[in-house]
Amino acid sequence: MPWFPPFRKLGTLALAAAVIALPAQVGAQDNGPIAVDPYAQVTFRVVQSDLDFDEDEEIDSSGFAVGGEIGLDFDLGETTGARVELEAGHFAFNDETRSDRSSYGGAVELRQELSDSVEMRVRLRRIENIGVLESSSADQTSAGLRLQWQEGKDRVRLYADYRAREYDLSTPAEGTGWNFAAQYNRRLGSYHWLRIDARHDVMNSDDSPRRSYQRSVVRLKYSRPIAKRLRLRPSIEYREWSYDDRVAVGDPRGDLRADSYVAPRIELAYSSTRGGFFAEANAEYRLRQSNDTRYDNDAIRLGLTLGYRF
């Protein structure tokens, strides 16, 4: 069972938002009105892929998705801020044997500057019916901490998230685990940067041991403007993961399943500086290896995203 059950439902997120807003209301009596900045975003996404299965929180199989997000940003002082947001999405797969998936959720976060160069962010999130590595449908509650250091053109971010998942199975099952990540970003100019990301996450499920896994990801990404509001973003990613209780089909030694891939990717991104229309087209080729013959194949994934920020 997750160790923080009070945050497992969306209603509790609303309560947490009220807890965040309370000190703001107190501060407002002394410092004047609180600045509130509403925002909203809608997106439409199309994917054409040689993959016939989901491998992450994103849609990897062929199909399309529509989604939206609304929220409020609160300025609670010179060094403190808060955010409350709601999100929803619908995923429709080209494969008629697969059921479409609708997801919805919300989050609250508090940001605090610890010094001129260090910022801390605490975030609580609840999301229903998402696709994850170990299951095609799960509900997730997460509590996370992010520390950010930035000076000049250099920025470093460190993340730690604890996640509790409830799998949509005929027999109820749950899983819990940590996600640790780090990012270094070097700014070279306007929309011109080099970024390195590394992540390691683990999920354990005593109810359904085949859902337990370990995963590591490293990615190098570069962004360069090529025209007004248009950026070219090549990247390369290495990813490996293994399961605690899934025997690899076709492995003569009967080992547990272990997968990895190297994926070069190219993106073309368009956006305005403040709100408005944005778009992204990408192409990725995954050079994949697996000791399970069902998944030991390379794949092409093409994606197009169109959206508008209000």
C-alpha cells in the first residue's frame, strides 16, 4: 500500500491547494493583493509508429490524442509562487482491437527561492488512466521535489519523485517506486541550447510481481534556431529496462526479459514567444535489442503535435 494514502484522490489535491492558498491570504493582508495569472493550453497529436505496444506515459503506438490543461499561477511574494492545474486527454489507437483511453488529473505545486541561484519546487499530482511501462492503464499519485541551480548560462536540475500506481486489472493490484533524475542545460543563445538528461526509476508490485521493473535513460539534445520562431532539435537517447518477473519468450536460457534501444531523433519546432500557436514535427528511429523475440525489432516513430497556448 502507498505510504501517503491521504493524497490518492483528486479531492485531496483541492484541499492541498487550499492549504497552499491559506498562507497567501494571510500574507495578502500585509502585502496587498496576490497576483494571479490564469493559463490554458490545448493540443492535438498524431503518431505513426511501427510499434504495436505502449512503453511509457506517452503514446508510442499509431493513433491520435487530444488534450487540454488549465491552471492558475499565484505570486505569493518576491521569492514564492504556487500553481494549481487540471488536465485531461483522450487517446485513440489505430488498432481496432485496442480500447481508446481517456485520462484526467490535477496537480498543485509550491515554488520557493532559497537564494539568488537556487530554487526548490514541491509538487503533488494525481492522474487517472494513463499508459505506463508496465501496464496499458493505471492511476497514479506522485509527490516530487525539484532543486534547481542556475547561474549565467548554466542550469542544473535534480528531481526525486515517489509514485504510487493502481493498475486497471480484473484483480486489483498496486505498485510503488521512486524516480530520480538530473538535467544539465547550457544556454548558448536565444532558443539555442545543449541539454543532457539522465533518469533512473524503479517500480515494485507485491500484488503483481510481473509489473516490477528497473529502467535507466540518458538523452543528449541540442536546439538551434534556423528561422524566426523555428528551431531544429536533434537528439539521441539510450534507454534500458528489465523486469523482475517476466521470462523472455524465445530465450533458450529462460532469462528474465531485458530490453534496450538507441534512438536518434530529429525535431522541427515552431512557437511564438508568448502564448499563441505552437507546433512540433519529429522523426525517431529506435535501434532496439531484447532477449524476448517479440520485441527484438527496430522501429520508426513519426509524430506531429499542434497546439495553442492562451
